[in-house]
Amino acid sequence: MGDYVICATAGNGAIRAYAATTSELVQHAREIHHTSPVASAALGRMLTAAAMMGTMLKGESDLLTLQIRCLGPLKGIVVSGDCHGRVKGYVFNPGVDIPEKYPGKLDVGGAIGEGYLSVIKDIGLKEPYAGRIQLVSGEIAEDLTYYFAQSEQTPSSVGLGVLVDTNTSIRQAGGFIIQLMPEATEEMISKLEQRLNTIPYMTDLLDMGKTPEDVLEMILGDMDLHILDKITPSYYCNCSRERVSKALISIGKEELEKMIREDHKANLHCHFCGKEYDFTEEELKALLEAAK
Ligand SMILES: [Zn+2]
């Protein structure tokens, strides 16, 4: 099953639902960043959330960024996504290694610890929208649930999961987001709560061979479920030599002069995809001219 995200409605439009399977893009991220199992799980959950939340954006060039800054050994995570399901991300400490919570359960909450989650939406306005919450558990799905309730006033249920195989490759990854619109009735809410309390973990569902459609069917099957859209997400980085050059120019004349004087060259690498960009002294001098 290749990666995909489905967007759906139920309850006559009073419920919005998203579900995703993302093991290929999470595996891709693991190969770029050489993440430990618990770091793969944390990054994979965030990338899966970004792939679904990206589809909530309206505009072609809108960009969503999710950031965690935390006191745990993982230190932090940054991911971004767009409306096409293109995502990228990195963790601050990819090698973090801590004991499992219990056998077979990676301790993502322990790797993250206390901290903050920020959601930034650049939708082409002068100032991007930004919401920030204190982490509830560091398990990411619970934190996003709290974020949606607090910052967006949208009661939501978020499930995210990454199953890392014994050889450290990504065996399963996926998630769902169910959101209640103001029109939702008490009856819908209690039915939903019941289902969500009894549904197995997302990774277990995927491992049993369930598809994102099956998962939404299990939760919303008798509530007038309509699948509206299906998107293929991917790990995609839009860095380029031109963008890196612009970033170098933006650090300013003095910094550039110092770089030329002391290092005679610059090697930069993209945090998101690991691509290396080398600049010779001559090239730096040209950038310095542009900075003036
Ligand atoms: Zn890149």
C-alpha cells in the first residue's frame, strides 16, 4: 500500500475526517536523518500530522509548520507541509536512545519531555498565523488534540502511530484526525467518543492490513461518511543553490566578510534533506557584492 491521505466528511458535514498511511515517506525521512527508532517514531508522527493538516490549507502556496521545542533528549522537531501533502522535517537529536516505555512501545513522550508545540500557518497574509501550547504528554497526538481545542476552538481527536521494525526500518506509519464542527449534535459526539475509546492503535490497524478508508469506516461508517479527496503525500524538499545563496546574502556583509577572511569557503547543508552546498571564495565574494 503506497502512501496516501484521504479527506472525508460525516454527519451531514458536522464532522471532518482525515486518515493517512505514510510509511514510505517516514522511511525516506529515516534514511535521510539516520534516526534512532524513538526519533523515527517522533519525526514520523509529526510528518504524518503535517501531511494531513497540510490538506486543510486552502491556498496553493500556503505553508504549515509544526515545531516542538522540548527539554527531553530529543530537544526539538520541525516539520512543514503544504496542501499537496508534501512534507519535510528534522529532529534536533536524531541519535536519541532511551529505554522503551514497555516492551514493544517506544517512549516518544519520554524523548520529548516538557516543552511547547507551535503551529505556524503562512497563508499569504502579512503576519503568519501562529498558535502555541504547552505539551500535554509529548506523545504528539494528544498534544495536537489539545492544540486544536485550545488554539483553533475545534474539538478534535488525533491518532498517530509509527511502528519501527526490529531492523529499525519503518514497518507502518499513519494516523487520523476527526474534527467536530459547531453543528455536531450530542448524539454524534457520544457515538464518536464510544468508537474512539475502543478503536485499536493506528499502527495495529495498519499492521492488520486496514486501509485509511477502513479506519474511517470503523469510526464513522454509520454516520453518513463521504470520502471527498485522496492525496499522495511525499517527502519533498524545495531547497536549491539559489535559496541557499539568498540565505547567505541575508546573513549580512560583515558575516560574509568574516567567512571569506577566515574560511575562504562555505559548506552549508540543508537541515531538511541533508543536501550539501559548497561555495568557493570567488562565489562568496560575488555574494558579498550582492549583499552591498
Ligand atoms: Zn533541502
